[in-house]
Amino acid sequence: MDAAELKTDLVARARVLGFDPVRIAPAELAREIGAGLEAHLAAGYHGDMDWLAREPARRMTPKGLWPEVRSVILLGMNYGPETNPLDDPSNRDTGVISVYARGADYHDLLKKRLRELGRWLAEASGSELKIFVDTAPVMEKPLAAAAGLGWQGKHTNLVSRDFGSWLFLAAIFCAIELPSDPPETDHCGHCRRCLDSCPTAAFPEPYRIDARRCISYLTIEHRGPIPVEFRAKIGNRIYGCDDCLAVCPWNKFARRTAELAFHARAELGAPLLSELAALDESGFRRLFAGSPVKRVGRARFLRNVLISLGNSGSLASVAAVEERLDDEHPLVRGTAVWALAELDPVRCRHAAASRAPRETDPAVRAEWLAASVQGRSLP
């Protein structure tokens, strides 16, 4: 079987497995991609994501990761929602979870199917290969653009003419050369809807994102307390943010995913914040079993929930917040202090009298002090 026939069979088998676009990129990236990564790291835009700064040279070209690679197979899987998430009814007593995390964990599903495809390809080609699903130092979006799956929009995410902003990406590095597909060109034009939609102004310029200001980063990747300047702007987003993706005009060509595993689970569509705040460790694991949300852990997730409760403006939320003032994790306790001060400064003042003096964690003590300095809760 020659390389062209192998590619034809590969695409057909990938489609049977549920992948949507399947295209091939050469095992190299333009030099400006590496320069862009260096500038991103130098500016500190990666925030807590130290893994991005670890051996950056390996990221700049596929051969830096695996010298034997000759071609990179890029695969996409549509996870398009049924409706625009920005059209969902707004209810401050409920939380908003990013579209991609309302169904099954895409890492698990894509990796299982990619392994099946990889086994066939290795046998059919006699070639070594490596598979990647959002793991290892692979610059998937630039490679996907080079393969023609789409282009990196001004929000830095991949945009597809056929699937809009809703594509999961996976890659297979193979040690044989397959016919490459032409790259996609940038079709953003003068549009800047994604940039203007960001609640926290996370885009210092088009095609550049400062993760330290991004709600997705803050609610998922960031490990510590969320900076005060962003808390109100988070609103009721408890895991990720879809705003810059959802406003893209190219979504008019998107369609709901045919993959049932990615359809939103009912309990994750509009979960009540007060119920989420009451989750203990076992309850958290049980609710988010099989979901990407489980990866952040209970403490970070409850941090996000408490910020949303603080933003709710509902006195009915006070009891749920007070319960977390005694939480075993300081990240949860500290965020509960802020949320209580936002909802009911008087109750926060009374709570401070007994709780603040015996608090041993410096970050939580700082939350009490901040509430006092701002005059919201403490005398």
C-alpha cells in the first residue's frame, strides 16, 4: 500500500471512529510559531502553567519532541452544543460550566479511539507512532492550522469553517511520510467580537492571550486564590468560560455534536450553587465522575462556586457560604470570607470576631484583613 492509499484508508477509519476533520501536516512548524511562544513566556502570559515554560524548544517543532517523526496526523472531533451557550437563561443562583465540560471527559474518549486507530496504522504501515490528546509539549493548534483543520483566530483558539469554535483536537506523530494537506488561511478579517467579549480583557492584542486574566485559566489552571480584581467579573462561571468562542460568527456553520457522550448531562446544565457548595470530597468525585471538572479537585472547584455565590447578591446564599468558613481547605475558607463580605457585611463582621483571631492560614487571614481594609465587613 502506497502512502496515498494509506492516507485514504486512514481517513475512512478515523471517520468510522467518530473523528470529523482528518488532515496531515508536515513535521515542522514555521519559525514565527516558536518566536511567538518565546514572547508569550517572556511576558509571563502563561501564569501558573509552569509546564509551558519547561523545555520550550521541544514545543517549537514536532521533531523536538520526537526526532523520528515525518508526518503529523491531526484529527478533530466536533463537540458543538445544541444552542449558543450565551443564549442560556441567566440565573444567578445557578452556575455555568463550559460547554466542553458538560459531557464526558474528552481526554478519555479521544484517547481510547486514537489508540484503536493507532494500532491499525502501526500494523498497516509497519511504522512507529505516538498519540497525543492535549498531553505532552505538542502545539496542537498551530499544527492543526498547518494541516488545514482551521486557523487560529484572534482569541488564539482554532476556528473551523465547518465546525466553528467547537473542535477537540488530537494528534498522531508517525515515522512515515504521508501526503500533506494545504494549510488553512486566516478568515477573521476585521472582526474582533471575540476580543471585545472578554469580561476580563485577557487579550492584550489580537492573537495574543494573557492567561493570568482569562476566566478559563483562573477557574481551571490557577491553583491559589483568584485575584480580587477578577472575582466580580467571573459572575457565575464555575468552570471555564465560553464567551470568546461563542460569539464567533463562524459558529453559524457549526452543528450539534453527534457524539452522545458529549451531550450535556442534565445535572451539569444549570447546577444550583448552594448545592455545589455543600459537596464534600466523595460527593464531588461522585458528581463529576467521568467529567473534565474532576481534574481541578474539590478545593479549586468550591473556590469558583463561592465566588459565584458572592456575586449572586442573594441573601438566601449566606447560609451556604457560612458553612464553608469551617472548611478543611484554606482555599475554600478564604474564598468563603470574601463571599460572605459581599453578601452580608454585618454577618461577616460578627463571624470575624470569633473566627479571624484563630485562623492559622496566612492567605485566609489576608482575606479577613482585606475585607476590613475595604470597609465592607470588619470595623
